[in-house]
Amino acid sequence: MGKKVKKESEPPSKDVFDPLPIESKKAATVVLMLNSPEEEVLVKACEAIHKFAEKGDENRSSLLGLGAVEPLSRLISHEDKLVRRNAFMALGVMAANSDVKRLLKKLDAIPSIIRKLSPEEDVVVHEFATLCLASLSVDFSCKVQISDQEGLEPLIQLLSSPDPDVKKNSVETICNLVQDLPSRVAVRELNGIPPLLELLRSEFPVIQQLSLRTLVIVTTDTDTRATFREEQGFDRLLEFLCNKEFSDLHVEALQVLSNCLEDRDSLQLIHETGGLQRLLQFITTPTLLDIQTNAVKAISRVAQSSENRKLLHEQDIERSLVELLSLEGDSLRTATCQAVAAMSLHLASKDAFRDLDGIRAVVQLLGSEGGEVREAAAQALSSLTMSVCVSAVYEAEGDEGLVQQLHDVIPGAVAHAAAVLTNMAEQEVLRCSILSHGAMAALLEPLQSADTHTLVRATQALAALACDAEGRADLRNAGGLVPLVQLLRSNHKEVRRNACWAISVCANDEPTAVEMCKLGALDLLQEINSSANRRNKFSEIALQRLLDSNLSLKYSLTNTLAPTDITVDGFYDPGQVELVLTLEDLSKQPVNQRRPVITINAKPLDTGCLFPFSFTLSSCSKGKSKGRKEDEKLRDEDESKPQQEVATVTEKPWMLPYDAAFHALVTEATKTILPLHVESEQYSALARLVSEVMGGAVEVDRQHDFLWELHLSELRYELQSNIIPIGQIRKGTYYHRALLYKVLADRIGVSCSLVRGEYNRVWNEVLLSVGMPHYPGCQPQPRAHLVDLIHQPGRLLRANTPQAKQYQTI
């Protein structure tokens, strides 16, 4: 055998590049490597970018500027598992940057990320894919895209992952998604409640907290609460609440419980399993303030149902709530007052709060520095004082604090305070006390509020406090009529309706009604009532009462006074005009050729007839009648007084001049008409008396010879005024006689109406009982008749007959 010779190695291939290890300290270089076709290079580049991005948001922004996001978003779909994993690690960390999130949304990366949530993928891929989605799901449009791409189902499946980071990121993403209602429903339909409940047993508090936050949101849905019960959710929840190690998470757990307790079935289930007692322990046992607060909020949610309130009352919940009112902490006090308000809808609970002196404790909270506490305290008192407990608030001196709260800057506090005052004002003693604290002046600001709820409550309070003369006087003096009338312009239906009701109450006395008319209330109400959409029963009542309180205005505008419209001293007939001026304004006008104004006043000057819109005595003091002589006598006495004293007298309100002639007519009518027992005789006798005073009978074809216009002109010249007392008229036509008939009838208790037609035709209508001639046993029926005052005085004309129509027209 020959000697063996060492075999020479084959030379390396000329077309193979030797491996080149690369180390770079420049991020830009590594970003360029993301476009390499070699998996090993891509793996190392993604790993380097991941480590660099983890160091802070500034680095992430730097990588974004170098263009790292686009190649990474492609690499998460790479066929090599290691490349995909490292690319997801880098992209998951970078997605925390807001600018990166915007770019990923623009690149439409969400579908690719969701596809990698499949069970076949690596756990690390799951971790960083869900991390990406957790960051992206904060944005609304990304939430929608994740839902549209059916990303919720794989996320729910990953809640059972063995990796805690995957669980944490998945539940965080779900928590963000369920902010929208469709996702809440989807969680239930995809059977997401059991894994969420299972996460409560996690050893990681952050996972427990995110699970609870998700449950807080999804249990706002009724069907989800039913599923929660079916999956023994209450057992898990109570187990969690009983563990003191989780006390820092009990707030969220109580919020879930609070949502579920809205359902009667849930409350019954909790009650049977002892959960209700546990809840009450959280209230009464000193613990963290937030825990107590949320426990009380849960009670408020329970108390929304009448059956639940009854059950809570049986547990003596009122005692626990009253004890909490004395504890520190605005959040706890606010929640407790809200619970008191909810429980007060149960009548027995109101009595319990009163017996436990809880009302005084709530009243004291009206002076709290915290605005939410003041609002909640007023809300509790509003609920407590519905039907009962108003005296307890008064005894606790709450009325003064409530009036002060009308100045509060918080609309809710003002609205609730006004509601309490409305409830209290039903009792006269309490109403007087409220007014004594300046309630009407305090209501000025709420009446001008931009908050509609405040406006509604303020107008209700005003109507309740203005039901007597004292309240209306306070309102006028405080200037409250101006904002009240302006509320008639409101476009809010309830505000406008309440304003109409308040005006109808305020119109019960003449000074207030006159002032409101000056402010335009009458025009606004007429405008409202002419609109089919804006008209309501209260606007019709307000208009009617406004007119009823000022019959002079009513007669001028409507041309009719009903038998129930009883005229009194101070009534005047300005004629049929669009703008009715006050007597004071009319008295200042120079003598003109317009229709004279006829006034009524049988009250002597010494007894006084203060008339807020009367004219001066001197304007009607030049006549020769008895009334004018007495006026001159008083004027002479005034002139004989010292100058300073006269100046003092003239500052007093003027009084409507005494009409002695009319007073004499009232006396005569009382003596001659009242003794008559037959209705028809009274009507006819009064007609003859009026005719005799006004110039006697006038034949139909001789009316042109009855110079009543000349007589009125002479009176106007003699008085140097456009205003003429009715008793001084000795020649009167239809409208003078009908007016005199009406005012005399009102004085002696004879029922009649006053109706104005056209061309100075005015007549009186009376009801006369007439039997049926062919049926003697038939009950007489009242029939309308016109009273003839000018042609055949005393004749009663059946309404709608030719004779009556002839009397009504020219």
C-alpha cells in the first residue's frame, strides 16, 4: 500500500458572502435594517428597536421620525415567527406614543394586529398585540374599527390566557371598548361575563381593577345584569367584598353592586344571600371614605324602586343615614343626602327621618362650603317636604337658609331650595316667615337664570308665595314683576306655562295686575293664546284673571262685563281703544274732542279711595254739583295751610274725586228697588230710575233732537277735563245709561251684564225665569232679556227677537 497523502481542502465558493457581524450605535442605521431581506437581520433590528423604545417616549418619537413604524407594521405579518414576535414587541411599546397611534390608524394596522390574536400564535405575540390594541382603543374611531373587525371575540378568549400580561392588556382593551353601547351588548352575547368574573381572583390587583371597571360599565345594561345573576356574579362579588385584602378595590366592586341593585330580582337575591346586610355594614362600619360613599350610592340606586324602599325601611336604613350626616367628607355627605332624598319618597321613611331629627341635620348642611353638599341637602329637603315634614324644616330654622340659598351659584342648589320653599308656602305661618326673610327679592336672580329647571322651580315658588296681598306687595316692591313678565317670551314650554300660572296668581289684586299690564303682560298673553302651539290652560287663566282684576281694562278690550264682574269704586270706561291709559295719565291730557272717560266713585273723600292711577283733584274741581263744592272746600282748606304743610300733602297719592250725585243714586236705588221681590219688577224699576236720571224716554224717530253730545261737551268744558263722573251726566244715550244701570245693579245686588256693540250701542242683559205656557207644571227656565233704557224704559225684550235686535243696532 502506498503512503497516504493529506487531502487538500476545497477552496470556498466564489459567489458566497462571508457572514458579517454588524454593530451599530445609530438608530437610523437599525431602522434601515428593517428593510433587509434576511430574517436574522430583521430579528436583531426589531429587538434593538424594542429595547430603544422601552427607554422612553422621546425615543419612540425619534424612531417615528426615522420611519420605523411603517416597516414594523409590515413585519408583524412576516412569515417567520421570530421576526413577527420581535416586530410586535417593538410596535407594542411604540404604540404608547400618541403620534405613533395616529400613524398606525392611518396605516390601517388594526386588521393585521387582530389576525395575530389567534390561539396558534406565540404568547409573546399575544402580549404585545393586545398591548397595541390597548393603546389604540382609547381612540373612538379605533374602537369602531376593532369592533367592525370582530376583535372583541378573540380578546374575550385571551382573558383565559395563562400569561398575566395578556390578560391585563386584553381586559384593558375590552374596558375601553365597552364605553360604547354596542360593545357592552357584544360582551354579553360573546359570553364575556364568566371570564371577567374569574379575573376577580387574579393575584394581580391591576387585573382585578380593570375587570371591575369593565363590569361597572357593562352592568348598566339590564340584560347583562340578568346574565350577571345567572353566572353567580353576586357570589363572586360578595366574596370579593368580604376579603379585606382587596379593600382598595371595594369602591369599584360597590359600583358594580350598585348597578345590579336597580333590579328587583337582584336585590331579592342579595337580600336572601345576606349581601344586603353586608352592604349596610359598609355604611355603618368606619372604613375608607370612598368605600362608605359608594356604599351609600348603592343604597340610593336601590331606593329608586318603591318595593326596594320598603325593604330598606325594614332594615332601619334611616338611622344609619342620619348618623352619616354628621360625619366629615363632602362626598359622603352629598351621597347621604341623595340617599335621604331617594328614601323620602317612602312615607314611613319621612316620618323616621323626622323622628330621628334627621331633618335638622340636613338643614345644617345648607351652610356647607361645598356646593355639591348644599345642592344635595336642598334636594333631600325637597323630597322630605312633599306633603309632610314642612313644619320640621321651619322648626329647624331652615326657611332662612333656604332663602339664602336662592343666591347660590349652583343652579341645582337654587332649584331645590325653591322647591322646598314652594312646599312650605302652603302653610300661612310658614309663608309669612319665608317672606320676612326677603324671599321675593331673593327670587329675582333665579327668575333670570339660564337654567330652565331653575326657572321652573323659581316660578312655582313665586306663585306659592304670592297667593296673598303681602307676598304680591313684596314682589312689586322688589321689582320681581319685570323678570316674571319677560318669562312669557320663553321658548321653553314648562317655563312659559309656570310663568302664566304665577301671573294668574299675582293678578288677584288690582295694583299688581295694573303693573303687569304696563309691563306688557296682557299683550304677551294675547299673543300666546292666539297661537295653537303655545296656548295652554294656564295662559288662558292668566289672561282672564288679568282682565278680571281690572274690569275697566276688561270692558275696553272685550266689550263685555258678565254678571259676575262686579264693578267697584275706581271703575272707568275709557271706550273701545287699543291702548288703555290709567286715569292718572288720562287726567294729564288736555281737553280734546275724543270720547270722554266716564268714572265711578261713590266713596266720600274722608274715608279715602286710594287709586294708584287717579288724577288730581284740581282737574275736576270746577263743577257746581255737591261733589264739586266739597272738592272746592277741601282745596280752600289746603290753600289756608302753611306752604310747607301743603307741599307735604301734595306728595301723597291722589284720590279719585267723590261723586256725590252717584252716591245719592245708589242710596235711592237701595231704598226703591231692593224692597221689590219680583225679578222683573226690579229690572224694570231700575231701568226707569236710570232713564229718569239720564234725560227720560226718547222716541226712536226723535233721537236726533236729544242733544246728549252737547251736554257732555259742556260738562267737559266746565270740568276742564276729559274725565266725567257718571253722576254728573244728565243727558245720556245708550252707553251712558247701560253703564249706569250696570254699576247701580252691582251696588244693590241685582244681576246683569254689560255688552257693547257697534256705533255706541250698549245694552244690559238679564236672566228672567219664564214658565212654559202650555205646560203649567214645567219648571221655569231662565231666559236672556235686554233692558230697554231709552225708548220704553223698563221694557224687557226677549234676546234674539226682532225688537231686541232693533235695540242693539242702528
